[in-house]
Amino acid sequence: AQSVTQLGSHVSVSEGALVLLRCNYSSSVPPYLFWYVQYPNQGLQLLLKYTTGATLVKGINGFEAEFKKSETSFHLTKPSAHMSDAAEYFCAVSSLSGSARQLTFGSGTQLTVLP
Amino acid sequence: GAGVSQSPSNKVTEKGKDVELRCDPISGHTALYWYRQSLGQGLEFLIYFQGNSAPDKSGLPSDRFSAERTGGSVSTLTIQRTQQEDSAVYLCASSTMPGTGEAFFGQGTRLTVV
């Protein structure tokens, strides 16, 4: 069984400030982890993913996330927020069960960037 | 096509009517998901198709909802006797199997039941 918890359904930051969106997961087997972004009236777009190897992964638009196994976390960060970052962000986990990897999403975090 | 295609992009239907939503996954992707996203809400898992295995239907909210996937490719989500609470954006995604599990999403179908 696997699950994802995103702390904070709404996060507001000022333009230029640090963005930190929290994600914790539970998985009985080594997980693959993902962050997706959804802009208004659009589908979901992959920001970044962790599969194996380096635990700090970099994605598009200056975002990065670090896989911390001991904390079962995969928090998303960006050093300096832009107005264009305002969107909904979803963390997801997929774990291998048999021959399949089913994706499970968190409930999402709405990011607001204040001028 | 290069991405996941969903049709129609918008659908307005009268309460009580049946609707069919279509998803064309990326060619070669053997896993396919349907999600529902109500206004201001997160992603609600509906159903998952994985190769030739029996689909995971655990997310379907009622027996009015059904989905099929023909030939391991195109999928159709059917909602019978639509209700106003069915109004939402229905998102389809596909992925390779097993691969990394990364899912590629379509743009969604916005369903409005009036």
C-alpha cells in the first residue's frame, strides 16, 4: 500500500521568496516520486521525478526536490518565486507491485505568489 | 499523436442523460488512468487499466460509472444517468508498464451537467 500526504492545501509566498511545498509518502517498497504542476484549465505537467541515483533532483522552471528516505519526504523547493509559478502542485508516488507501478497522488497544494 | 488526447474537451449534458468520454493514450503505453477533478479539488482516482490485467475499479464512485479499454489502447469512460454532482473535469493519463510509473496527462474533458 502507498499513500501521499501534502502538508498545506494552500501556500502563499511573496515574489522572490523561497518556495517550499511539503510532501511525505508511505510505501512498503522503494518508491519512485514525482511532482506535477497544474496551471489553470490545463492538464498536469511533470515538474521532476526521482527514480534511482542522486537524491537531489532538478526539474523544470528552477524547481528541485530532495528524496529523504529516513524522513519519507520529497519536498519541493525553488529559491525565488515568480508570479508565473502560481499553480496547483501535486506530489505522487509509484511503487512496484508485481509487474505494475500504480501512481498515487496527494491532495495538492495551491501556490499563490504575491507581488 | 504525440500526447494523450481526450475528447470532447467540453461537454454539457442534461441531468439523466448518459455521456461517453474518450481517451487516446500515447502509443505503446500499456497503463491508463482516469481521474476526476471537481472545482477546487484534488485528483480523485477513478479507474486504472494495466496491460491485460483486470482493471482496478476501486475508485469508481457508483455503478453509474464504467470504463473500458479496447485493444489495450483507446479507453471510454461512461457515466449513466448523469447527476449534477458529476460535473467536473475528467482527466486521463497513460504510462509505460512497469517503467517508472510516470504518467502523461491529457488536457481533460470538462463535463457540465445542467
